[in-house]
Amino acid sequence: MDIRFYNTLTNEIAPFEPLTPGQVKMYSCGPTVYDFAHVGNFRSFLFADLLRRFLEAAGFDVWHVMNITDVGHMTADEEADGSGEDKMQVAARRLKEDKKSGKVEDGAVADPDDPYQVADYFMQAFLEDGRQLGLKVASEFPKRVPKATEYIDEIQQMISTLIARKHAYVGSDGVVYYSVESFPNYGQLSGNTLDALRVGAGGRIDAADQGAKRHPADFMLWKADPKHIMKWDSPWGAGYPGWHIECSTMSMRVLETDVLDIHTGGEDLIFPHHECEIAQSCGATGKDLFARFWMHARFLLVEGEKMSKRKGNFFTVRDILAGKATGGPVHPAVLRMELIKSHYRAHTNFTAEGLSESANTVRRLTELGQRLHAECGGKPAQVDRDHPVVRAFLEALANDLKVSEAMTVVHAWMSSPGEDAAEAYGVLLALDQVLGVWELTGADEASEDPESEVVQKLCELIDEARQTKDFSAADAHRQRLIELGYEVRSSAEGTFAQKKLA
Ligand SMILES: [Zn+2]
């Protein structure tokens, strides 16, 4: 299969082949665990998940690592000298307020003054959200989900290497800085070369930022700070690492390589975060390349606008699932579909209308899965990636992850899945290896569950009652389903009940 991806590093679509045949090593910048993840974060995480699942379906053994940033990510992350406040500090303070106001349940974090407990609370929340939305890497914790605080020794080793190789120095303020002038390729990813940064009022740095540094764009690797919320002994004083060095260290350590095949993240991470990762990693290894492909997801809009707390259109994954954005609960599979269905290099516009389209797709796929599963007795035929439907689907994705083309293949196939239920069920499972929808909606229904017939019947009764406008009967049936632990959604297309995922 001819795989081609857009590479931010070269600004072009290029053929993709991993360094080691058959094996792909990819790293995705994960969450800073100082709050619940919002839908925009998950747009980027699920883009990485789609990419990983596609590569697996195409036959690769994929090592996918996504880190947890639990220290060193400053509120002023555009400032490279560790100014601002650690986001964990902010989280600890906010958590105390939330506890007082009852927003955080009692006992969730025994001691909000303990940053490890605060980080763990939000990390568990992220892993739970991730598993609900079918983010595969979230189920691979802790093996493929490293935490920065558990890599402090390795981070310090890398800083020592950078100092020994003259890429880093201790500034006059005691902070260890990376020397951007020591790395001629600085700016290769973002276009923010030192010349470009220096030019004009639009430049992102000026001499006033220089302070204790040799060059205003030099950025912090380690900051000695005895008052910091989390600190470790080091040759440069007790303190904490910078956010950028954490990712360079964890990616190479956990993936066991100096050169990654793919590095992903949201577009907002291109500069300075990813630019700095390249400078650090190449500086330490002496190699020309750190990641061969850089792939970035564009940010998410909500009803056409940039998400912001001020505008009131800022939603966590939990808000959406609980129905805070749309007025009714949303099944995780529906949110997953909504977040993966637009091309990763286009802005996803999150809308109530889009969500209801996604719900229809999920419902169609789930009902088809239920029917095929019943017809073939849960025994799919062996379907591999040479099956014409699966091949067409994967070929669309091989073309820089054209999801909409791949979904066109899926919808066409759903309209006429063929006579052979076992074969069709095999196709559905093959497609779902990438889509991850049936695995979230179908598992309960498809198992030998006597409840499923009752649920089916109740959904039909709701639809009949709705047609005759007998709303109290519809409500009674709906209530019955809710008591059985189901989430119920009725729309023009009919009623759809899904077991609530724990
Ligand atoms: Zn990162």
C-alpha cells in the first residue's frame, strides 16, 4: 500500500515508510494533567489514535507513546525562561476552591496541597476519558504512557549530555539554558529561525527577553527553585525540568530509539515546543533528524468559534458526554466519530448538527453490526485487508488520512453490505479496527445477552409511542431502559439505546 502523509517538517506530502520495516515508532504529546481534558485536546489525541489504528490495519506493529506532563509546564509557556507559574500549582489552588464549592467530590483528592495527588487525579480522569473514547494508548498505561516525574534521572542525564556537547549552559541566574545559537537548524520546523525571530516588530523575541541568557531565544532545561511545588536534587540545584526536555527524553527512552518515525501534536505545539524538542534531541544524539514525520492536527472550533472559557463555549469531554453542550447525553462513540471525521489538517468545527450526523453514522453502524452478528451467530468470516471494501477504505486513509473519503466507502458499503452475513460481519470488524465505533457500542449487545432483545423491543415501543404522540408511554419505556443502565437517544431516525459505559 502506498502511504503518503503531510510532513510539517518539509511542508509537503511524502511517501511514508518506517525506519525499521514493519514497525512504526510514534510519539504524541499528551496532556498536562492540571485539569480535565477538553474536546480540543481530544481532537488532537484522537487524530493520533486514528493514525495509529490505520497503520496497524495496514499491517504495521505500532509503538505508540503518549506522555503525561505532570510538572514543568508553565502558565506562560511562550516564555522560555520558566517564568509564570507551574500549571500544577494552579491546579492545586483551583482544586481547593472546587472542593470548597463542592465541584470536586469529597475524597477525590485527599490532600489538594499534594501536587502528586492532584496530578494523579487529573491523569486518572484523562485515562478514563481516553478509554471511553476508544483512545487505544490510554489502555496501555503505564507502559506506553510515561509520566515526566518518573523520568527525572533520565532528563538530568540528557541535560548533562547537552552541557557536555556545548548545547547548554548555566545562565547567570542559575537556570540551565539551551543555546539556540549552538544549533544551526533551529527554526527548521516552524520557520522561526533566529534571523526570522530577530526581524521586525512581529518577531517573537527581542533583546529585552535576554536577561541572564546568551541569546533571547535560549530556553530553559532546568530551573533551580527551592520554592517550586515539585522539586528534585540536581547538579544545578534542587529544582524542576522544563516542559520541552521532558518530551525529548521520554520519547527516545520509551520508544528505544534516537530517531522517531512519527511525532504528532496539536498545531499550537509546533513552536516553541516541537522546535525545542528537535534542538534538544538532535543536540544530544548528534543526528540530523529527531522525527522523520511531524504531523499536526489543527485546532477545533465550536460552532465556528475558537473555544474559550470567556465565550462560554469551552467544553470538557465530560461536559459533552453529560449533554452540557447539546442538552442531551452523548454516547462516547458519537463524540469519537465527531472528533475523527474531519481531516486533521482542517479545522474541526464542533457543532450540534455535526454531532447528530455522527450519531446517525454510529447508529447505522451499530444496527448493522447487531443484525450481522445475529445472522452469522457471532462468527465472522476471515476478512483481510485485500478485501475490496477494506482495501478501498484503507487506501483512502493511506492518502494523508482522508477520513471523509474513507467514510464514503463505509456509507456505500453499509447501504449494501452483501448477502453473506459472516463475510459482511468480518468487513465490519476490519473497518472498525480503525473506526473504533462498534467496539464501543456493540460489545454488550453482541454478546449472548438476553437483555438485548428486551432493549430492542423497548426501543421499538418508544418509536411507536412517539408516532402516536403517546409521550407518557414513550417516557415510561425510556425510564425502563434508563433503569436497565442504558442511555437513550431518540431522533427522526428512531430510538437508539446504548449500555452506559462505566
Ligand atoms: Zn511534547
